[in-house]
Amino acid sequence: IGVLEAVRHAARAPFEATHLERLIELAPHVVIAVHQARVDEKLQQARSELLEINAGLEAKVAERTKMISAAKREWERTFDAISEPIALQDDFTITRTNLAWPQTVGVPVTQVNGRACYQVLAQRSSPCPGCPLAAGRGTRPCEVELRGRIWRVSPFWLSEDPADKRVVIHYHDVTHQRALEEKARDGERLNALSQLASGAAHEINNPIAFVSANLQSLERLLSDAKAGKADALAYADGFEMVEESLTGVGRVRDIVAGLRDFSRLEVGNADPSDVNASVTREVGRLLETRELVLKLEATRLAAIAPLQLDQAVSHVLENAIQAGGKISIRTWDEGDEVRVAIEDQGTGIEKKHLRRLFEPFFTTRGVGRGVGLGLTVAYGIVKRVAGEIDVASELGKGSTFTLRLPKF
């Protein structure tokens, strides 16, 4: 700590031993006083530094608070500036909305928060049909009809915790869009109907034309026979004309049967189908003596009626048979689908024809080798169960048609 020194004037008597003893007794108290003074000095310095730090922190807190307040106001303005309704909810209970929500619904903003969305939107006592919140923590958008409008409702959960029910609901008015889509579908239906009628007229006119010509020739032949002018050769020609006419009538019958299959709008209930069993049935019916490679690896059932699956497989398989060469068929599971691939080793399909394969009456086989409706029927069946048909083809090497069916 330091040195404690005692000094006496030269004129006074020297210190005695008792004086030293008193000085020794005094020294610890002096030490304590000096130590305390130093501590007080350090405390004062620390206090000054702390006050300076606190002042800096307070300034930063004030600045951050100002920034947060500005960000909050900016977020609120952004939230309210969105023209489509948005609601923050705790499960079905509305906790906050943007300005567009009550304006669109036609309810004062003071009567929104704290109420269930289905009460305010639809005056219901239970969730609206199709609501994504009714199925738990659904994330897939759905469409609901509210107040005469069609809305696409999209939920966005604020947490992955199943116990946290906070969710942002976005409403998008798709009424006009759906009306335009319906008009477009009507146009497509009319176009398809026009194309179908034109194709049917063309396909039926050909056999009807030579049946009519043959009947006229037969009429003349019968008139000659009645007059005794017909010979054996004429009779032979008559039989040939009858045979040709029957062939033409048969072709008309096939076209009508194909149109009947094509016009079926219902494909039956989405009962589960065993694709392996369907392939086995059609192979046994159509390919008894044909060279064949068969790999039945599917383990799941497909969401399609068995008879409809048989029909689709049959049409694609008949197309492969007409193409020629060895046929390979494989079934397997792929993600959420069950797939059937039918491969032929025929001449293949030109690229310009690939996009037209499923059009009614389109065929590359030539006259008398199919009416051009088989692949169209198969395509319609598969599409109506939300499936797809993929086509891969290479000239000179063959084609592969893959039926992609939703699993059951």
C-alpha cells in the first residue's frame, strides 16, 4: 500500500517505544482507509463508464425501436395495400385482416376479429365444405363458393409445430377466370365435336359410297337376269359385289362401335384394378401365339375400374399388334402411380404424327386397317381417371406406349 512515516521537530524530544507501538496500531486503519479510497475511485470510474455505456445502449434501443416501429408501419401499410383479402387466423378464429378482407366481405372491420371465418364469410355454424383447415394442417389450395363468387383459398402455416394453429389465409377471386375457362372448354368441345363429325362423315362415306355403287350394279344385274340377259360371269360379279358390300357394312359397324365407346362419359366407379391381371387377360385374348416378353412387377392396385382398364390395355395392345414385331409388356410401381408399358418393334411413328395420335379417326395404317378410334378411346379412359399416356417412338425401331395410372 505504501509507507507510514512519523516526523518530529528537531526541538522536540525524540520518539519513544510507546510512540512506535501507537504508530503500528494506527497503520492498519490507514491501510484500510487508503484501500477504500482507491476502491471508491475505481467504483466512481466504473460508474462513469457504465453510465456512458447505458447512454449508448439507450440511444441504440431508441434507434432500434424507431426502426421497428417504422418497419411495423411499413408492413401494416403493405399488408393493407394488398388488394386481395388476407386473414391471419388461429385455426378458424380471425385475429387480423388486411383492409381488403372486410371491404370484400362487406362487414365492418370492428365485427371481424375474434370471430370464426365461416361465421363472417358464409353465416355458417360449421366450416365451409372443402375448407383446407377442416382437414387439419392442409396446405393444398382449394376453391370454395362464397357470396356468389368462386375463391381460391390458400393456407400458409406459421409454424411446423402441429399444436400451433396460426395460419395466413389468402383469398383469390377466380370467378372470372373459371368463366373464361368454361367458355374455352365449350369452344374445345365444339371444335372436338366438329372434328369428330367431320371424321365420322368421311370414314362412313367411303364404305357407304361403294356399297351404294354395288347396290346400283346389283340392281342392273337383277334387271338383266329378269330379262334373260345375265350370264355366269355376271352372276360371279354379283357375288363379289355382295361380299364387298358386306365388308363395307362391317366397316361402318366398326366405326359406329368405336364412336359408341368414344362417347362414353362415365368410366365406372374408381374400383381398384390389378394391372397384372388386366394385362394377363388381354394378352391371353390377343396374343396367344405371338412372341412376347412379359414382366409383371407392379404390386399396387390402380384407381380405375377393371373393365375400363381392360379396354384401355386392349386398344393399346391392338395398336402394337398392328405395328408388328416382338411385343414387350412391363408393369411396375412409380411414386404415386402404377404404370403399364407396351412396346412393339414396328416401323415407329414419325414425329409429325406423334401429337395427332389420340385424335379421333387419325391412323397411319391405311384404309381398312382400323378406324382410328382405338388410341382415342384408351386416351379418354386414362385421362378421366387423372392418368396419362406417354408415347416414345423411333423410326425403324418401334414405339412404346406407357399408361400412367394413379394408385388406389
